[in-house]
Amino acid sequence: MYVCGLTVYDHPHIGHGRMALVFDVLRRYLAFSGLDVHYVSNVTDIDDRIIERAAGEGRTEPEVAQEFEASWWRATDSLGVLRPDDTPHATAYVDDMVALVSDLVGRGVAYETSSGVYFEVEKVDSYGLLARQSLDSLRSGARVEVDAEKRSPLDFALWKKAKPGEPTWDSPFGPGRPGWHTECVVMSLDLLGDGFDLHGGAVDLIFPHHENERAQAVAQGRPFARHWVHNGWVMAGGEKMSKSLGNFTTIDEMLDVADPRAYRLLVLRSQYRSQIEVTPETIADAAKGLDRLDRMAQRFSVTEPLGLGTAALATADGRDVVAEEVDRFRARMDDDLDTPGALAWIFDAVNRAHSLGDAGDEEAAAALARTVAFLCGVLGLALDGGAVAEFDEATERLVTERDEARAAGDYGRSDAIRDQLVALGWTVEDGPNGTTLRR
Ligand SMILES: [Zn+2]
């Protein structure tokens, strides 16, 4: 699978974080399903915005690109996203891109102007397939063209001729740099081959970016991606995301106050194509769900971080899990990656594990809890089974006193002891077996 990565000119925002999480889960799930996944995601390290920022800050383009690429990997690592197998960089593929542009000119589907080389979209019959629009309707919706040399406003730049002060590469069309749409078609076909399985990215890339990638492959007679997956947008209360509004803009800012697992859970609560609302409230609500999962893991002592880590992608082989529960999870996920459905099942299983535990069937409860933890691992969620808390004698005595007070109906005394325990740094919970403490 090939997923359009970032243009590295700024710190990644939470929308980029959602994209990374959606495709991380898809990749993990495909691996869990027994497929051998080769995951490629590119880094666009030359672009107008990188050039602008470098000029504005008196730095070089590579300095800017390296800073924000590092920021991107730091952020996705923090979110628990597995690194792609390959992360091709645009600047390392310029020769191949020049070769593609030359080939397209030779085939008569691209033409040179004074500003660059353009792809002529009318030469591709199926242009508009991904946008689900005809060429006519795309044309009428296009902005009025200011470049009189372009044959259609929809024609896009394969090669941009150098302007003064810009970084350049040599080509048969003079010095310049490749267009963004050419980058992805060259790198995906090079690393994954013709007719690769799956191409992803955010929904705003469908048109024109993905349409234009595809058009170049079609013009060369090469089978391109067989399936397309696009994730929806991130909204913040219908408002512009900004720190002053208490919303989150960058992934770093969000992770200053939120558990990265809570953001993953929030993303997975919605189908990948729908829009999601990210506000302090929705993150807090996801954190509550996460807490339910952790508490189940703690109650039934599920401490092994099942199926997690960068080295091992999870499979059910040889796991001590309940097979029919795994099948139910799989049925939801096989239905267009229905993560909300899969999570609904998971939380139902959490309730059932507690009920079994309350009824004294510890063995069945623990098996269900292990299965939940394993499937959370498939989704990239590591549960915090916690180390068993060590109490000192004084704390132990308070717990005993509190349970006795509750049993005797002395709730004033029981509440007073609760306050004492909270002051000592404990979270106090009441269960069927009495007081439970967590750090
Ligand atoms: Zn792309």
C-alpha cells in the first residue's frame, strides 16, 4: 500500500495524525488477516511552501525539510504508528521523474510552455474517474486560467521551470523541479510495481492529486492502484483549530494534554471516511473509554502488551484467545474497516468479562479479557494492565476500615477514609469485592 505522506514545511497537525492512525490500523489489520504488507509513504521534501519558509527564515530548503520531517516521525512515533517500510523522498527521485515527463512528452500527452511542462488531461479518456465527474463538469468547475499558454485550466504541471533563487535540477526542458503529482506516481510504481493493491490518503487528495497521479500511469499504459482508500477530515467544533480557543492544532500540542491512546480511540470511534470532531470534550470522552479498557486489564491482570511493538504485527496464531470472539471482531473489520462496530463489540465484551468475574467465573472472565486486550493490540491500542499495587501497612489498614464502614452502612466514615486515600495519591473505586486502589 502507498499512502501520500507529508510536505514537510511545518509541524504536523491533528488531521495528519488521523491520517497516520487510519492507515496504521488498516496496515495492522491487513497483517493480522495474514497478508504480507509492504507499506510505502513518501516525504515531499521540495515544494513551494518549503522554498517560501526557507527564504523567509534565511535557511536552506534541506534544513527546513529535515526539521519538519523529524517532527513528523516524532509525532507519529508518539501516536504509536508503525513506521512505513519505505519512505521515499521526492528529491531522491528527480531523475526518474524527468524520465517520466520526457516519456509523456514523447507520447504526445504533455507539452512544454515557457513556465514548464504540462500534462494534457483531455488525452486520457477516463480522466475524472476518481473525482466521479465528467471532463466537462470538471472543466466548468475549474478556476479561470491565467496562463494563456495552457491548453486547459485542468492541465497540470509535470515540470516547473526555475524561477530566480529556487533550487533546481537539470532536465531536457531546462533547469527546474518536478511537480507534486509526478512524485507519487513515480515512487509508488517504482517501489510497489504496476497494479499495486492499495493507494491511500486524505479525502482532499482525491482531486486533483490522485486523479492526476492516475492519469499519468494510464497515459503510459501502466495499471495503477487497484483500490483507493481516503480518510475524512478532522473538525474542531466547526471552528478553526487554535490554541486560544482551547482546541488543538498540532499533534505535539494535543499530546501535551492527552494520552496518545485516547486520540487513537477517538479516531477509531468513527468510520474512516466520515468527518470527526476533535475538541477537549471528545478527547476526554475517549479517555474515559480508554480507562474502561485499562481497568478491565487491571482487574483480570492482563499485563502482556499483546501483539504490539514495531517488530511484531499481531496474528491470532498460537494465542490464548477466544476464537469466536475474534471472528466477530473480524466480521466488523472486514466490512469496510468498520472500527466503530468493532469497538462496540469490544466494549460489550468488557461488560461481559466483568459480569463473568462478578459471577465468580474467573477463568472465562480472564480469557475474555485476554481476547479484548489482544484485539485492542490489533488496533494498535496497548492496554495498561498496570503492576499490582503495593500497599504499605497503613494504607492496607485504611482499606480494611473503609470496607468495614461501608458494610456497616457508615458512609460518613467511608467517605472520610476515601478522602484520606485520595490525598495519598490513590484513585479509589468501589467494587463488589470492596475498595480497589489504583495509582
Ligand atoms: Zn501523493
